[in-house]
Amino acid sequence: MISIVTITYNNYEELINTLNSIPKSPIIESVVVNGGQCTRTKEFLESYSGVSVSEKDDGIADAFNKGVMLSSGKYIMFLNSGDVLLSPSYLQKSYLHLNENSNIAFVHSNIIFCDQIGTDLFIRPQMKNVGRGMPYHHQSMIVRREVFNEIGLFKKQLKYAMDFDLVVRMEKKKLIGYYINQEAVVKMDGAGISVRKEIESIKECYKVLKNENYLNIIVLIGFLIRYAFYLIRNILKISGGESILKKLKQVKHSN
């Protein structure tokens, strides 16, 4: 079974859109972790057919961890409230591939990213060294439960880079993934905290690399490139060049 963990915090409409995109299937389990006080969300979850909990948490990583512990699936996917599953067939493909290839720790694929300037971008995973940021799209990753048993859960002290930290620890353990190259499987909400707090996220990623002793020269160069791109994007925004930035993104991420 694939357990799809959805965390939500006072965003009822987005939660409903996300849950409506998850297919009803014997191989799919939906797990919802609600950390907010939204009355409509709580009332909805009281009669929800999936697994759910409504209680205060200590942040995103804590909510992810609750989802892992509540789930019963052999494989785990994280589809946050506001994200939409576009390809139900991806779940079946992933399920079969993971069942047939025990050496693979996770599968991942492509996404549509709705950015803050109103552009839907088809984005393939960069699959570069982790200094450049997340090499895989967290929203498309379906991970074996054994991975969490081996390397531990998400670190609650991290506010933005908990998924990045998990990937770094997976790389250190030589855990490999498999890229399923197809149409976009998830549409990601561009209003997420790691997007809104990009510079804080970048700084936290740097701390993760230092703390994990993973900041070799290649990774450091990758990180400096990532930071340089961040500065260029912000210079364009400040100077009124958003239309140029939008065009560059469309060219880079054209399908």
C-alpha cells in the first residue's frame, strides 16, 4: 500500500482540492494531519474515510512525522494541502516498480509548479549535487518505509529544509532512487513556506550541509551557484524585470 500523507493548517479549500485528487484504490491510504483550528477542517475530518488527526503540532517536520507514524503503507508519499495529484497512474507505476526492485529506496518524477508570478511551469528534477538544492521534487517522491527506519524521521528543529535534510541523509547512506519520466504527476502550490521564505530556506540548507559534514568542494560550488541564481532573480524583480524573469522561466522549463 502507498500511504499519501497530507498536512494542513487552516486552509480548508486547499485541503479539499488535494484530497479530491487522490484516487480511491485498495493500494492507496490517505492520511491527514491537521495542526490548525479551522472548524470546517475539523468537522470534515470527523467523517473522513481516511486516517486523520487534528491536534497542535510543533511545525511542518513534526506534522510529517505524525503522518509517517499514523500511516500503515509500505511506501509513503507527501502531498501537502494545496498540492494536487495530476496522474493517478503514477501511483500504480510506482507501486509496481518499488515492488519489483528492492534496491530502489524511492521513485520520483516531474511536477507542475505554480510560481508566485502566476506562471505554471513544467519542471523536471534537476538531479544535480545537493548544493544546488533539492535534486528531486519532494511532492513526487514515494519512499519506502524502511528508509525512515534506517535514517530516522524529519528533524523537528528545521523550519524549511526538512525534506532537503532527509535527502542529504539518504545520499550519505547511498540510498538510490528511480526517475519515472512522464507527464507531470503533481501540481505544486507555489505559496508554500519554502518559496515565501526562500532566503531562510537557502541558509537552512547550508546549515544542513555543514551539520552533516557534506560540504565538499563540489557541493560548495553548487551551493554558490544556487545563491547566485537567487540574487539574480531578486535583482530582476526589484528592477522591474519580472516579465523577463517570467519569459526565462518559461523557456527553461518548457515541456
